[in-house]
Amino acid sequence: MILKDRIAIVTGAGSGIGRAGATIMAREGAHVVVVDRSRGAAEATVASIATVGGSAEALAIDVTDDASLSAGIARVLDRHGRIDILHNHAGAQVAGDLEKVDIEGFDRSWRLNVRAHFLAARFVMPSMKAAGRGVILNTSSSSGVLYDREMIAYTTTKHAVVAMTRQMAGDYAKFGVRVNALCPGWVDTPFNEPFIRQMGGRDAIEAYIREKVPLGRWASVEEIAEPILFLVSDRSSYMTGQILVVDGGETVV
């Protein structure tokens, strides 16, 4: 087990890619702190992990609440003494172009997709520096390296995650902390509902993916979990400041 005895925090782990990432980390020996704003969703992920013999605990907080995020991470440090892995995954899509996007939605996107990543990394960094090692993985998106149709809030924040990741990596490599970003493409989860509605329904999005993605299909969450495992494990021990795009070839077109 390549993550044996590591302590990992995964935000947005109550469903979708976050749950798949938390599950594969637990499968490989990590104790996973499953963070989600929904206690029920977090506990469901913990229960799912337990059924296959993994170790996990639920932490129900809203990561956009600075005080709750700080206190939650402090509790993990108090219980376990260290944090080896932080996967900042919690995020949201908000549809709309420059003129149509809801301003509050744009602000919420920034708080969740960027600011919460920044603060979680800030809160874990002292313990990682003290340990002389640690891994932070930030979830961006293929929208962080591409134009994304009429999705200005999402695209802006996901580009910001890429820049922030590179900056963190450059600043903290000397302390033994690695920071990378994952850019998933089209993954078949409820997360895509805002864009599906904007596109005009499921048939329209399926046609869009067949046209835009060379592999011609969605990814499954399991296909994204494997790259997550690579980036948080010692299999990527000489990688930092890198942006791993897993998008079925969309960015090469």
C-alpha cells in the first residue's frame, strides 16, 4: 500500500471525484478525513470506505467559512499530529458569460474554487514545513487551461488555481512540500448540471462531448482517481508545480 499510515484531508469528498479520490487513498493505506458541507454525504463516503476495510472519518464543514475550516484542520492536527496530504477538491460551477453570470455566483465561485484552496493550504503548511514533507493537490479543470463556453466564473477561478499552484510549488519546494494541480475534463457526475442546463439538456452535452473530446466520451470518476493517487503518492516524488490534464484529449484539438 503506497500511502500506508499517511493522514490525508480531501475536501468535497462527499460525492463524485472527491469521493473516488478519498476511496483510492484509503485503499492504499491512508487514513482519510472526508470533508464535505453535507454531514450525510461525508458519512456516506466514510461508510463506503469502511466496507472495503479502509480508514476514514467525516468532517462536516463549509470550506468557505474561514473559522470552520481553520478549526477543522486544527482538530485533525490535534488528533493525528500531522497532515501528509491535502487534496483541495471542493468546487462549484456557475454558468453564464460576462453579461449574464450572477455576480453573487461569481463571488461564491471565487470563495470556493480559489480562496478555500488558498486557506486550507495556508492552514496545513506549518505542519508540513515542520515535518519536512507534504503533498498538496489542487483540483483545477480543463477549463483552467482552455476557453470554456459562456462559463466566465468557472474558467476564471480554475485558471487562478493553476497560477496559485505554481506559485505555492515554487515557494515551498525548499521545505520538501510538493504542490501540483489536477485538471479533469468531462467527468460524468452531477457537478456538471449547471453546464448541462445551459447547453440545453443531456442530449446536447453528449453531442458536445462527442465533438470536442477525441476519445468521444465522458470519463468515469475511477479514471480520475488513478491520477489523483499518482499525484499524492511518492510515485510523483520528483513532480511539483505541474498541471496534469486528464481530459480525453480535448486540449490537443
